Amino acid sequence: MERQTVTGKWLGMLWDDYLNTIWRDWKGKLGEKDRLDEPQWLKQWLAEHRFPDLPYPDARELAELKQFRSLLLRIVRTLINGEKIGSEDLIAFNAVLAEGLITRQLGGDAEEWKLEYVPLQSNWKQVMADIAADFAAKMADGEPGRLRICDNPDCLWVYYDETRNRSKRYCDDKLCGNLMKVRRHRARKKAEEQR
Ligand SMILES: [Zn+2]
């Protein structure tokens, strides 16, 4: 079932997109930067996900946004390790969810009726709650065992492995996959030369 708000927003690709707001140079040269610190980028991101156009978060809101992102990443890592989410983390996660205010309505038309979720407030708490809801829905309907973090240590892109045999080790086989193959090859060659 599609989870939509009255604006028709897809609550999909939201949680992983949010976790990947820490941008890293997958080639390992330019380091990393935090997209949440870039007002222009954040404005664009809100628009892409059809969130309302919110003012750039104040210091407290920005700290909360980053804290929530750390929490979500910790939960993802816990699930990747096949462990149980700690009770403190679960309480903190549910507290973020609880800050979201929504109501439901029957939308669409006779062609296709839809159960729509309508946000009742327009602020960063609602954005965080929507991201949390998107992740919760994915874990409830999907398989936590498909959560992945790219094996390239310079990349660490977070994604959900949709492949049939659950074998996706890199965010992108052509980019990170090839890079790691080249690195392994070089390391092997170096080791052989040192013999
Ligand atoms: Zn990668």
C-alpha cells in the first residue's frame, strides 16, 4: 500500500536519503561534508521530498536533526549486525515518531481510492517524524536483513539491498565495487613485490 500525504508525497527513499546527508568522497580524496550544514542544499532536499518550504533550522533544531540522524544510523548498524535494537534507542526513536501529528482521510477517486496521511503541522519535528515513519514502515514491511552500508570504507553509503540473492556489497558496483577491486589488486601486487 502506498503511504501518502495529501500532497501525494511518497514516503519512500526518505530514511536512507536522510542518512546519506553525510556526504563522503568515495574515492577517499575530498573527505566528507555534512549536507545539513548547507542551507541551499537542505532547501532543495525539502522540495525534492515534497516537504513544506521550512526556514533553515535554528541551532537547537539542527542539533536535534543531527542527533536523530546518529540515532537512526546506530539502529541501522545494530540491525545490520543482526542484533536487537537497544531499549534506550527504541524509546528515543519512538519519541521522534510521537512528535509527528497526522490525520487520515480517504482520498483519490473512484478509479483508485487512497488512505492518505495528512500532516497537521509544518516544522522540523514533523519532518523527522516522517523520516522515522518511513524507516519504521520499511522495517515492518521489508526485511531488516537487507540493510547495507557500502563496503568501501571511504563511502559508507547506506542502502537497502533489493537484489534477489542479497549479494549487493557496494552502493554501486561500477564505482565503489570497481575501486575496491582495483585496490585489492594493487595491494596483492604490492605484497607480491615485497616478497
Ligand atoms: Zn559506495
